[in-house]
Amino acid sequence: MSLRNDLLQAKTEEDVKDAYIKAIGLKAYNKTLVDIRTKEIWFEAKGFPTPPVVMFAQLLFYVRSARKLGEQIPPFLCVIDTEKAAIMETSKALPILDEKSIKWPKSGSKIDKSLAIQLAPHIETHFVVYQLDTYERDFIGAIRSAIASGKIIRTPITPDNLRQVFDKWVEMIGSELTGVSATDYALLFFADIMHDGKKAAVKDLPAKLLHDDDKPVFFLNGVMYELNNLHGYRNFWAIYHRPPEAEYRRYLLERRDSLLPLDEREFKGAYYTPLKVVDKAYDELAAVLGKNWQKRYIVWDMCCGVGNLEVKHSNYHNIFMSTIDRADIDVMKASHTCVGATIFQYDYLNDDINEFGLIDYSLSDKVPSALRTAIADARAKKPGAKKILVLINPPYAEATSSDNAASRGVDRSKTGVARSKFAAAGMADYGKASNELFTQFIARVHKEIPSATVATFGKLKYVNSQAFEDFRKTWQAKYLGGFVVHSRAFDDLKGDFPIGFLIWDTSKPEPITEIVTDVLDRNAIYVRDKTFVNVDNDLLLSTWPARPKTNKTPAIPLKGAVEPATTTADLRGTRWSEGALGWFNCAGNDLQQASRLTMILSSGFASGRGFFINKDNLWQVAVMFAVRRIVKPTWLNDRDQFLQPTEQLSNEFKNDCLVWTLFNGANYAASVDKLRWDGKDWPLVNHFLPFTETEVGAKTAFASNFMTTYMSKLKLSTEAKTVMSEGRKLFQQYHQQKFGRTIIDEYKLGRPDVGWWQVRRALKDNSANQLTDFDPFDAAYETLSEKILPQVYELGFLLD
């Protein structure tokens, strides 16, 4: 059957597509917004006769969108309907995609005849129409020939595909340059892409692309680098088009920071501040400092990177910009960023610091005289002296954290962070804050320019983290205003947390008690207000319970419910406590850490940061466990601190929390006969079983009946009783089922008094053999959760 006959029988657009796919013999294709998409040709299909120029208008909309995103576009375009088909080389249409006189709609669904009329003069002479009743064979032959021709439309380099292109460049070209440091790849990459193969499109870049007998050669810092293999170079530039469009070049150069290796970016603070966030920062500065602040203030950004915090400023002659990296300065000069500003290389945490932690500009002689004079005038409160604004997005690297602390005896701390000259000599009173580059910057500013206004991006822990109590005693300033924005607004920042842009008047030392900020989402759009509170450590929830002392009885340190510790560095949890029932881990005092580090175990935890549970503190443990885990962390609340209750706790609330805790997934209390550690076998006893052997149908006795005895004296709410009832049914099902060796070994199911974690996991993993319905339990548990959750705020454990 011919294509024409298939089309006569087609009833839908999908039938039309399938008829063409069959007739042409397409093998590799997909159907997306582009009706039929192959590597060589994109098709726009209609289920009824339609003017070709209208169909091409729709298809070119998708081509234009893909080209802006830096996606691969095909060498040919084809439009098809029930009567005819038309084909055109994509290259013939590319010039009109950026034609300013053509008004492209925002979505493909808005394409209409008016756009087709605008496009017609540009494309009608470039496409060939085939009426299928007479030219079917010619059309199929032309399409197959186009597919076989292998013509290539090179992919443009745009802001959207910059990282993807860079990674491929490193793989195909950078890795073939012997002796090049990974930190220099970005400079060499820009030298390559900002070149058309004959001449540079952007001059004065730090690295150069030269040619020796038509072979590419790179030049950087007085060293010539030749390619070991030209094959990858030729293949790379067969895929991509260079140089990038003129409208993108400056922006791409400003994104050099995003291409640096992660450890260097953290150390240098090379995280690009999006211009939409910079706009909001300037709006905030105008609201706080007045409309003419750019005339009245001298600005110093001492970690300016490639200057994107300053590009919105209207008076560059009032700006001083310094950076640790000479390449940043070269890139700014090449891209003509902030022309008129005073830009200089300066290591703010190490230059001009004497052995006593004092600033002595003569040590390096790098600070411009005009800036020295302005600082001196401001310190002396000289009449007419201009005010100084420190505007920074400093690096966030931390010398020691949960992510980089010592492990297995190997020091993985970030080299050089806590050992800057200023931290070593000038931060004796700052406590743990001296570990962080961010606080090192603002501490030096505090000493160097004590009257400065500081407008800084940064995490919020210097405002409310308990670890920064010493910092807040030393560094005090009047809060003027600011906002917090979702960390996802910043490219390549991992995690979900608030980044604050806060403005402080350091000439007016005031204790940081609470601040109110605007909240911006990842698109920098206002959402609500948010209050961040600094609370004295003795009011934090972490200081609420008394912590039992350990004794000399050995204990097995755990890293999971039934997993012994494997680390040897800084090993904790190897000693027991008198009358202990298990271990409550409660590291940190904010939501970010609580969601990961709140758990109950049947022995000590290898990393410590908690305390042993006994009959006297069990009710407090249950309350703390529930409070810390029931509120889900978000990007905005992740640094909110848990507080001691401000209201009397009812017995019903305490008992609800206990039941909620016993049936939570982070209750890792378990029983094991023999757990191998340190060359010996250790038993684990589960003291957190809320049922007797008879209630669950266990075949042998439990080693501990503590919890049933303890709970026999409690009056449970209806919601808690329902959870207990549904939980009991699951324990009963566990004791009725038979489990395979794999499940038994994984969850150590050798004893009858297994814990909730073992029961739940075993039942779920055995579902292929015997299905367990968890829905009734989940519904009961959710009802109890909904009852407890609002009380967390009502009782003062968290501020709303």
C-alpha cells in the first residue's frame, strides 16, 4: 500500500505520522513537542491539509527554542499533512530566527497565520513542496537522500549548555593537553570557544589560541601547550559552532566561576550570583540606604570574582574590587566589566596581616592609595568622609564540618581554611567561627573598617547557630534589612537552604537577637516574611535533658540498627551507662541536622552526639525524638533552632510522643544474638517492644519486658491506641510469616524480640511471597502525626 493510500485512510494526526514513518522507513525516532524527531530531520505533522508556511512556522518555533538552549538541531526540516509534504534545509532558515522584526510568541500553541505571513518572504523560496498524488516517490527519495547525506548543523554554545559543552571539551580536548592544571581548563576553554578558527572574537583573554601549521596551540602564563591528539579537537568542533553569539559572550565569560573545580570554588567563593538576585540586592540597598546610595558610598568588594555583584552599579568610579585570582581580573578586562572601577589582585585573608593580627598595608603595598585614604578618613570620622559599603558574596568553605571531618585517620579538612593569617592571628575571640572563610572575611572588615556598612550574602548560621555564640559576642552590628533566597537560585550549590543577603551597620554594635527578612524563592520572587531568632544556648532543646554518665562496661558501637561501627577515627559509643535501655542520638539543634541525625539504637552510636536512655529520661527522649522528626525540613526552616518548651506538657502529649517514637522509622532498637565487632560477638537487647509475647504470637520469650511494664501505667489517647492496635497487627503478621535466608541475614532475625525497624523492613522485603497491607497502620500513624505537629509550635519547641 502506498503512502497516499495510507493517508486517505488516516483518521487522526497520529495516523498521519505513522503513515509517513512507515513509508520513509524511519527506525530511530521519537515523538515529542516536535511531532517526529530524528537526528537528521524534524517533522511537523497535521491531520488535515494546511499551508506549508504555517507548518514551518510551528516547526521553526521549536528550532528557535532548541537553538537558544544549545541543543542539537537537525540539518533538515519537513512538514507533512494528508495531501502534501515540504522539505527545507535548516541552514536556510537560521538567519530569520534572530530577526528583530519578527515577533515570536511565548509558546508553540500561539503560532498562527500572522506569524506565517511574517516568515513567508524569508522561507518560501527555500522549501520544496511535493504533492503526494503525483510526487510521492520523489518525496520519499528526497527524504531518504537527506537522511543519508550526513549534513551537520553545529550546536551553538549558549548559557544553557555551557557546563555540558565545557565537560565535553575537557574530555575531548583539555585532557589531551599535557601538564595543564584542572584549575586552568576554564581559561583555555574560553580561549578556544571565543575564537572562530582564524581570529579571536574576544581579545585580551588570559589564555590564547594560536596555530602552528594549522595545528591549534594554547598559550597561558608563558607556557605553550600542544595537543597530544588532534582527533578529539576535530570531532569536538564538528559538533559545536564557534564563537558563541555576540549577545552571550560576556555572560559566558562571567560564568568562569561555575567551571572551576568544586574544591577551588568553595575556597575562593566562586559561586556566580545570578543577576536576578543581584537586582533584588540593589533594590534592598536602595530601600535601606536611600535612593542616592551609589553616589554617597564607596564600595569595596574584596572577593569580587568576575564582578557580577557590581555590574548593576551606575557609578563605577566609586567601586574598588579585589580578588585572590589574577585570572578573574584578566577576564573582567577582556569582557570590559565595570570599566572605571579600581580592580586589583589581593588576598584579603593573608595580605597585610602582621603577626599580631593587625592590618599593615605597607606589607604588600597592594591596596590603592585612594582606598587607604577613604578607610583612614572613615576611621577618623573626618568631616566629609564618604561612607564605605562592603558588598560581598564571600566563600563558604569550612575547615571542619560533618562532610569533611577526619575519617579513618585521614585528615580531610579543607587545606588552608582555618590557617589563614588573619584567622590565626586575629580571631582568638571568635570560637568555632574562625574555621570558616565567610566569618574570617567579616571579622577582618570589623577590625579594619569598624564604621563600615556590610552587605553580605551568606548562610544564616552566623545569626542563629549555637556553634556561633562566641562569634556573636564579639561581632555585633545593627541589622538594617535584607532577604533570604533559596540556595537553588545559585547554580551548582548543593542542598536546599536559605542564602541571606543581610545589611549591617557595624558602627552601631548591637547584640543579634532576631532579624526579619523577606523570603524569595529560587526565581527571586517574594513569598513571605521570615524571622530568624538567636536564642541563648541554655534555652535550646539540646540542653533540656540531663545526660546520664557512661560507666566502664564495654559496649558495641553501632552505625546502624544492626551494623557495627567500621570507623576507627574518633570512635564513640564503646562504653555503657548504668540502667541504660539504649542510645538516643540527637546531634545538632536545628531541623537540618535533626532530620538525619535523630535516632534510637540498642547500643552506643559510633559518632556520639547524644546520650543514653533510661527509665527516668525516657519521656523526655520520646518528646525530643518526636519534636525533632515530625517537622519536615524545608529550604527555609532548615536552620530553625529547637527550643525548650514554654508551656506545661500534658501527659497525653508525652504519651502520644512515646507511641509516635516507638513506631517511627528511625527507631532502630533491635535484637541480635551475635553481632561481630572487634573480634568478639556482642548481643543486642531490644527494650522498646510495646507488646508481650502473647499479644504478638511469639514462640519464645522476650529478653526484656521493660516497655510493656512502663506503658501499662500510661493512659493513651484514642489516636495512640489506634496506632498501637494497627502496629500490633503488623507484629503478629511478622511472627506468622516465614522469611528467606537473605532477609533473615540482612536484618539479623535470629531472636523473637525483634524491633520495629526489623519487623517493618522484613515484612516489606517479603511482600513478593506474602503481601502485607501497611495502609491501615500508615493512616493511623498519619492521624497521630497530625495531632502532634501543631503542638510543636503551640508548646514553644519551634517558632512559627
